[in-house]
Amino acid sequence: MNAIDTAQLSADYEREGVVLVRQFLNADEVAAVRAELDRYIRDDLASMPLNARTLEADEKTVRNLWRLEEHNGWFRQLGEREDIRALVAPLVHGEPLLVGVETFNKPARIGSGVPYHQDNAYFCQSPPDMLTVWVAIDAVTQANGPVFFVKGSHLEGMLPTKLSGVRGNSIGMAEPSAVPLEEQFCGLLAPGDATIHHCQTIHHSAPNTTEHSRLGLLFVYRGSHTQTDPALKAAYTVAATATPPA
Ligand SMILES: O=C(O)CCC(=O)C(=O)O
């Protein structure tokens, strides 16, 4: 990982709820991630539980891999790397626990969009000391479905939700953000770059209609002091029951 001014990163994260880290992984690490994802999908995925993945509408292309930290020791080890834990510890205000390693594959031409949401509608943690490190494995451009974030929105708490009907993203926001798209922060990334976003930061992404895949690898951490909020969990259970991920 590049040398990072952690005090500056923390200050930016607390204020904006999303930060950019260039070259979070180097080119060799990106290549190793890609190779292991390809191998896992080819050799292991069929023997995993159904909730290990969500497919695109063609019912065969992977939209998301879930729970890689459970199903794949290589990805668990990567997520538990000491330099990454040290980077996120101040941001989750405590000891970071790796609770998810996932992908949002956004395959070329058929990659589906992600509705406006706040991750804590899924994570259901209180206090909301939880975040996602979103690492670009492919280049993320304006055209292939980048993630847009509403800076500062993490400070407004959890906003009303609605069922989205989207497989893999079952709970969305009742209303999209009033902040125009041009004023939102667009995560344009080279392979290996990452964004880190707070679990209350509003974000979304469009479908990928280009010829270029937009694969992202996500690490999710919470502070060891957070607990499940029963009201958030109840709302999430309704959504996930209405639109199961698999
Ligand atoms: O990768 C995307 O398009 C969406 C990612 C997302 O929703 C998330 O990181 O929580």
C-alpha cells in the first residue's frame, strides 16, 4: 500500500464519509486477486451455498460474490492484513473486525445498477462504526457504472427505506438524494485504487452497458464494539425475504 497520511485520511473521512486511496493494492496484488476470483468462480462456487453469490438477469453471470471471508481463506487473509486493519482502525473508532469480503462484478454489457442506499440498512449496526473499502480490480470510468457518493450524508443518520426489488440490493432509500448527480463524488479509479465509505454514506451506481467489465472487491469492517440494531434488522429481514439475494 502507498504511504498514507492517516491523520488527514481520518479527518477527511469524518467530514465527508468517503475518501479515495490511490494504489491501495499494487499491480501484482490486483493480478493475484483477479486470478483467485477467476479460480474460485470456476472451481469452487458451484459447491458453495446459494447465498455465496447473486447472479445477473441472465441467471449465469456473477453479479456479486458474498461471504468470501467464510468461503475462501486467501481472501480472508487479505482482508486481515495488518496494514489494512491499521488503516481502518481509527475510522471504525476501535478494533476492526473483518465481517465481509464481497464483489460487485458489474460485467460488461449486462452489469446491473445499484439503487440509492445506505449500507447500514443491510449491516444494521449501532453505533454506525462500520465501513467498506471498495477496491477497483478493473478501471472504473464514467461510462462503466462508477459508484457515486453523497459527501457528508453519513452525518444525517439513517433515512427512510423502501423495498427495491433488486436482487443483491433489496433495500433502497425511499427517496433518492436531492443532491444532483453532478455534485456527487464519482469514484473514478484505476485498478488497485480504493474508496473507503462510511456505512451511512448515501451511494448508488448505474448499469454497465459498455464492453468493459467494472469489477470491484469490497472489504467490510466494523468496530468490535458495535451491536445489531433490532429495528434496522427487522426492516432488512423484510426486504431480504421479499427479494432474496440468490
Ligand atoms: O459497486 C457498486 O456498484 C455498488 C457498491 C455498493 O453498493 C457498496 O459498496 O455498498
